[in-house]
Amino acid sequence: MDLVVSYGPAGPVLDWGAGPRACALGPAGIGGKSREGDGVTPQGVFAIREIFYRADRLAKPEVQLPLRAIAPDDGWCDAPDDRNYNRLVKLPCDASAEQMWRDDHLYDLVAVIGFNDSPVVAGKGSAIFLHIAKQDYGPTAGCVALAKDDLLAALEQLQPGDKIRIG
């Protein structure tokens, strides 16, 4: 079973076989991602590498993919010139990194989309996640975001080897 991201009549949707659900994308929409910070949600077929969750906010999800609790010092490196670019890091670190332990609940449940990670190309884009959407489904930085209950339902259906198809 794959997750499929496309455009429906009312905007972007994600479907995992349970019918299309509203989702949020980057402000530049789906396309060829060429650089860090371009606001594009990358088009293509990607593996879902692992799932992170905030154990202080959510019960442990019942998923078949690798799962780990987010720690307060977890970050995701977004510095193209760093050897840890587009990888999980411990904070503080010498390079720029996005904080995974957030106050706004968007990363209470996160699936890592296998974009630009095999191999990593410096500057092509980092931290492309499937995560919880803002209340108003406002744009992400390039990720795919769903309502928490929809995201949990989708992730619980995934099996090792399943993919996300964007576009």
C-alpha cells in the first residue's frame, strides 16, 4: 500500500486507500526540488524511512516501520556544507539544524520521507517529512502535512517497503 499525494478539486490530498484526506504542501506546490529552502514539495516516489513521535504527548503508535521517541536534543541538519546534512543530529551542534522537539505540536508525529538521502546531495533539500498539519492547513516548508488522526491512521497502515508517491 502506498501513500499518494495529488491535487483534488479543493486542493492537495493524500490517500492511503481510505479516501482522499486534505493535506498541506510547500508554498511552491509539487515539483522538481532543486535547492534548500525553495518551498517545493518534491515530486517522485520515495521510501518512508522511519517514524518519530513525542512520547510525552502521544501514546506509542502501533506501526510496522522503525519507530523512535523524539528527544529534547534532537535536530535535523539543514546546513548544506555540513557532513550531517539531511540527517538527524543532537543539539546543540556546530551547523544549522531544525529543532525536532517543538512547542507547536507539528512534529509530535513525523515520518521521514526518503528524499535526498541516498546519496545526499548538498543543497538539494533537507527535512522532507510527513507531519501534523497546522489547524488551517497552512503551507509547510516543503513537507506533506495531515491532520493528526489522519496521519496516525495512514502510518498505522504502512508496511516495510511501502512508498509515498507525490505528484
